[in-house]
Amino acid sequence: MQKQKRILICPLDWGLGHATRCIPIIRLLLKKNAEVLIAADTGPLALLKQEFPQLTFIQLKGYNIQYPKSGSMKMKMLLSIPKIVNGIKEEHAQLDKIIDEYKIDIVISDNRYGCWNKKVKSIFITHQLMIKAPIGESLLHKRVLKYVDNYDECWVPDVAESNNLSGDLAHKYPLPKNTFFVGVLSRLDSSASVGMTNKVGKTNKQDFSASLEMTNVMAIISGPEPQRSIFEELVIEQLKQTDLKALVVCGKASEEKTETIKNIKIVSHLKSNEMLTAIQNTDIILSRSGYSTVMDLASLGKKAIFIPTPGQTEQEYLAERFMENGIAYSQTQSSFDLKIALEKSKNYKGFEVIKLDNSLEKKIDTLL
């Protein structure tokens, strides 16, 4: 009988997207009888604990990068480079100890550049083989490739065809030889079993999703502070000036809070089954243009309005790309006007459904 593989999942701590797109990977690994452990920090740690309470969790220190409240995001990121490089070195050293202590066979890192080790098979997940930047883009690309070269394989959550979602981020330059497209990764696959079971066999699926009513607008708030809070306050303030029935999901996985202000229901976080129901029950999504959110919306064929995080070049690029392609209207945060955005969005077609294929399952079968 083949030995059960022990696999460590390590998502980046910048927002929740890296953790949410690991959920379909974890589900498949569990389905195929692998033993899964999760090494994460802050929000991603809290989110994955809610989704998979039966698993073993290890705190792996994140980079804890703060976005500026005002001023230049690009300058902030430039000044943060030493902190990020140091974080990569620290996680690499910590991972070495975790592998020995927990007898890990395979490491799957979602955008954590230091989570590789030559003692085990190491997989890197990214949609950003090319990082958008005002200057030095080719140098950044070479730096990313050097990190990717440390891994046995690089998995890109996208399709190789022309109807891809990531555009330049994964398709502009020739790919490293160890790179594979594994299809769109979304935790909101309605055919997946979202009601996971814990160690004593009880379901964790709650009845809250049944109480989620039809809404005109669903706002998904996400990303690092303080911009997450700024966006939340901006959205709620403008929703209060309308009669629209709205749901605001605040992207705070470590909290459990629900309140109603006028026509707006505000929740701190939704589990996958609840998020799926809420998105299916709304006319339009208002959100950042983070790539994991894009994959979720594409998997469900939804309409969206994107407000990219100020100075976040990846989100700005994606928002502009989908606007140019007639898929989703977007505004900058500084010029955000909900009424104008809703009116303009009528001229945009929304995402066509990109069906989730078996590319990921094939890679996992090979891995195991």
C-alpha cells in the first residue's frame, strides 16, 4: 500500500486571496487521502482554520507589509524591499525546521518565495511571473525567475489559451521550463463538497447561507491595512445614500460580527459555501481587482465593478484590462462614485464562465 503523503500548504499573508485559492487544492489533496498541514499567519491562518478545522496548523510568520494610508504606494513598496527579503530568508529557515519536526514530504507555497527545500518536493503557485512596475520591470522578472528556479515546479492558476485571466502577468514572457498551467482555482466551485467534516465526523457547514437574501449589490472588502478599512468605510458610506439592498463582506476572517445599517447587511467574513450563495444571490459585485477575486467571479460568470487598491500595480493592470475588454467597469478609489459606477456598468457584459477543468487534479495525481 502506498504511503500517505504529508503535504504542507504555505499561503502568503497579503490579504486573503492566496489562502482562498489554496482551498480547492486542499480539498483535492484530502479527497485523494493525502495528509495536509497548513503553515500560515494572521488572516490566512484564521480563514483556513474556519474552512478546515480538522487539520494541523503551524504559525509561519508572514511579511506583515502595511500599505500606506496616503502618499506613494510605489515608494512604500520600494522601502519595504529589505523587509521582504529578510522575511523570505526567515521563512526559508523556519520551513527547514518544520519539515524535520513534522516529517513533511511535499511543500506547496502560494507566493512565498522562501518556502522551498531541497530535502522535499517543492511547488510554487503564482499568477505573477511578471510583476507590473513603472521602472525595472525586466529586472523584477529576472529576480522572480531566480526564486522560481529553486522550486521543482511552478503552478500558474490560469489557462494557457487566449481567454486567460492573468494577461501579461503570466503570458508576456516565455515561461520557465518547470511551469504548468493548472486552470482557474476557485473555492466557489458549486460542484465541490464545501461542507467539510472535522475529526469527529460532524459537518462544519452552517445554516447561515440559507438566510442570505437576494441583494442588488454585494461588496467584497479585502487587502492589507489600512487600505482595507478605507475602502470599507467608503463603500458603506455611499451605500447608505441609496435604497439598494446590499451585503458587505469585510474580509476579516478572525472576527465574527454581523450588523445591519439601514439597507445594508455587514458581515466580517463568510465561509466558502456562504460566499457562493451570496454571490449567486446578487446582481453585481463591488470589489478590489485582486486575482483570486477575479477567478471566483469568472468561475461563476458574474458582473463586477472593480476599485483597485491605490498603487497596487497588479490590481490596476487587471482592472484596466477587464475594462478595455468590456468585461467590468472600474474606477479609482479617489474618484469612486457608486451611482455613476452602477450606471456605467450596464454597458459591460460581465465575465463569461470559465469552467474549472481537471488540470489541477492531474498535477496532484502526479504529485502523489
